[in-house]
Amino acid sequence: MDNWKLKEHPQLSRNNIVAVVVLDGWGEFKPDKYNCIHVADTPTMDSFKKSAPGRWRLLRAHGSAVGLPTEDDMGNSEVGHNALGAGRIFAQGAKLVDLALASGKIYQDEGFNYIKPSFETGTLHLIGLLSDGGVHSRLDQLQLLLKGASERGAKRIRLHILTDGRDVLDGSSVGFVETIEKDLAELRGKGVDAQIASGGGRMYVTMDRYENDWDVVKRGWDAQVLGEAPHKFNSAVEAVKKLREQPNANDQYLPPFVIVDENGKAVGPIVDGDAVVTFNFRADRMVMLAKALEYEDFDKFDRVRFPKIRYAGMLQYDGELKLPSHYLVSPPEIDRTSGEYLVHNGVRTFACSETVKFGHVTFFWNGNRSGYFDSNLEEYVEIPSDSGITFNVQPKMKALEIAERAKKAILSRRFHQVRVNLPNSDMVGHTGDIEATVVACKAADEAVKIIIDAIEKVGGIYLVTADHGNAEDMVKRNKSGEPLLKDGNIQVLTSHTLKPVPIAIGGPGLPDDVKFRTDLPNGGLANVAATFINLHGYEAPSDYEPSLIEVTDD
Ligand code: 3PG
Ligand code: CO
């Protein structure tokens, strides 16, 4: 593209220092004891809401506002940060896979035709998250793929499941395994040799992200490829039920297991000549496995065996690395993101988070693209996350370190945009530990304070928002909004929510007459990019969703 030059904004000046802060998993909901943000001491976020008329509002962060198939789809970090960074709404992986399955195009395209020759003599392996969470994968899509592949010649199918409990209720894994077992039994009835071969909890097996802990991927590799795991069972339903009985066990962290036959032999290791599909559509937690399955040169762990397979992702997960090289459905083409415009206009950017969310403000922000647009103008800093713990143990996570690093970047005056993600309310919210989530929210609020104090010192501007809800509602509710009891107990909600998120703007560099427009009541995350492009003193590209702000005359 040639025309990267942005028009100067007629009223707003350039060269401001703008802090863009994303609180991960911070939605707006009624005051309630299960609203950890309400329970926590959060004076900074509260002050935005109370004291700045026209400078605080809510944004839609779920469903169609972020390109998901239905209004029942909760927001998530991938689609949220895509929308925040790209300023437009793209039909996202979940929806693209739905369409490709419905039209049958998935079976006509390159990816499926690439793996198909292996059906002749090899096994088709399907690896992914088994739930209907709709964040990384969806059960109904897997069911359709199983049916479609078997109708098109797959005679031997092995499923390698990852149990969820993070985008869905803990304990729901059993039901999902039972459901898929029924489908596999039906296939067997039709003469297809189809069964579950291995499994494990998503946070302990396979689905690490941003190279936080390769051991997670290795555990999966051992079970899926080598057919080795500490636990062996004859059936997956039994495996999940039994492993859940262990002390402190939950779906997210189930240990790896393999299914063995009556002779104790693993039923489905991946071997030369097989086909493999990773059926998650979401990128971040599949990239590491994709590397292990695809890269000839690979040194992150000892693969022991590197089978010659035909591998396709549900989607291509990384547009820059072109990984994997074969995929069943083309990913959304998230082009001309704000980051790319900013470098073309000389705007210097600093982006920072800790490992578990680092890719959110870089990779997702830039349209699922790794690396810099222009390393002379951008600096991305990753603060190492604690590994090997669940974040309720350290709910403050690295919020302080992220804030201090952002403060340093702001005070250095070397950057125009200082962008951070504060993970606490999301990462601790996902553990379902309500007390720890309260601590997490307080820590995130303190981090925001450090950043806006630095902005105050340099006369800059801040924009504080969130990518989706999580910590503001930690309980499953019935239709009238009351906690839904099961056996007399509440059911803790570990997942995201459908709630809107706040956005606040301010700082000494923001002229008094800049306010949120009142004519965009349905504004969502995709309106944020045009907003901060204005705060940098430019008009946003004409096809971006409109800016949320106006410069009033009064
Ligand atoms: C995860 O991957 O941790 C959850 O499924 C979704 O959380 P995120 O969208 O906030 O990353
Ligand atoms: Co989350």
C-alpha cells in the first residue's frame, strides 16, 4: 500500500505522549459480592467514572462488536485486541470456520486436500480444546469436522483432547467427553475406526502461549505423538472422571493421559504418514504446538521422534511466520492496523506486558502478526511471568513491574504511545479464586495510578480501557441474574462475560473541550483505534470505525 500518510487532525496536536492501558478482563457490572472489581479497592478506576463527565463511557466487547458469530459469544483477548489495534471489526476465526463448514468449502480448499492423501494408509489425528467455549475452538465444529472427514475417506481417526474449565464451567469436561464419545461410537458403527487417544488439561498440557513454559507443550507431545503419559486408561470418560478425583484437580490442569488397548498399548501415537489437524481456530495457544509439529529445526524440547506427517491448522495462526503453512480455513485478513499506520507517520511506540499477555499488546494488537513494523520506531518489552504457578497464588502478578516500565518509557519522552496490558483481573479471574481476584483488581488499579501519574508529569494523555469482562462477575447466574445454585452451592464462573467494558480518557495534554461523542451509543472496542489516533493528532483512516471523541465548542 502507498498511502500510509494520515491527515493531521484539525484541532488536536501531534507529539503528545499517550498512554494506552488495557485492563485484561475488566468489565462493568452491578455492585455485588461476586463482582471482584466492586469489592476491591479501586480508587483510580472509580475516579474516572465519577469525576470526569464526558470522559468515561462503556464499550461493547462481545459478540458482533468484535466479529464473533452471535451475541451470546463472550469477548476474549484475541478478538478484543484485534479490534482495539485494527480499528475495524473482522469476521473472526469462530465465524469463518462456521461458514466454511456450512458451505463445505473447508473440504475443497488447499488445507484439507493437502492432508487427504494420508487418509489412504494413515490416521487422521485431531488435537484441540474440547468445549463449547467458543474462544479457542467449538465442540460443534469438531463434530462437523469428524463427520466431514470420515465421509471424505478418513478411515482411522484419533482425537487428542484438551479439557477446558476456563472458558466454560469447571467440571463440564466430563459432559463434553461423553458427547464426543457418542459421536465416535456412531462413526465406529459406520466402520470408521475412531477413538480418543490422549488428553490432558489445557493449562498443563499443550496450550501454553508466548513461550511461557515449553514443558506444557512437551507433556502434550509425549502423550499425543509418543503415546506416553503418566496416566493410562481404557476410556477417556473414565480418565477424566478419575483424574478429577485427585486432590485439587480441575479441568484446566488435568495431568496428561493416554488411552491404551487391552494389551496396555497406546491406541493413537502419531506416526509417519499420518495427518494431523489442530482444530483450535484461535492462534496464541496453538502456535507453540504448531512449531513443534512443523519445524524441522526445533530445539525447545527433545521431540524424541519427529514424524513425517501432513499437518494443517484449523487456521493459519501467525501471518508473519506463515505458521502453519497448511490450514483448513483462511484467517481474517487483519491488515492496515493502527500500529502500522503509526510507524508510517513517525509515531514512536512502546508496548509492554508480562509474558502471559505480552502477545496481546503486540501480536494480537498488530493483527496476529509477530515482530515489529519498524524496529527504529517501536520497542516491545516483555516482563517474564511467574511460571509453574496458578495466578491466584501471586495475584499481583507483574502489574507493578509493567507499570514501572511504562512509567520509565513515559518519563523518557522517547515514545508517543506507551501501550500496556495489565493481566491481573483476567488471569486471576480464570482461576475462579474470588478472594485472589479481589487482590488482583486492586493491583491492576494501582498500576493504572502509576501510569497516569507519569502522564501527569509529562503533560500527556491517557486512554484506559479493557478487552472484555471477567472479574466483574464470578458466578454463574440464572436468567433473572441471581446466582444459580447447584447442590446448594454457587458455581464459580472462571470464564469471560458478555459485559461491556469501561473506557476513560484524560490527562493534562487533553484539551478541555475533548469529550466522548454522544451519538455512538453502541460504540465498541473497534472504535478505540480511531480515538487514540486522534489523540496522537491525526485523523483516522476513513474505513476505521469512528472515533469516540469530539472537540466541542463549549
Ligand atoms: C485463555 O486462553 O486464557 C482463555 O481461554 C481466554 O482468555 P483471554 O482471551 O483473556 O486470553
Ligand atoms: Co481471559
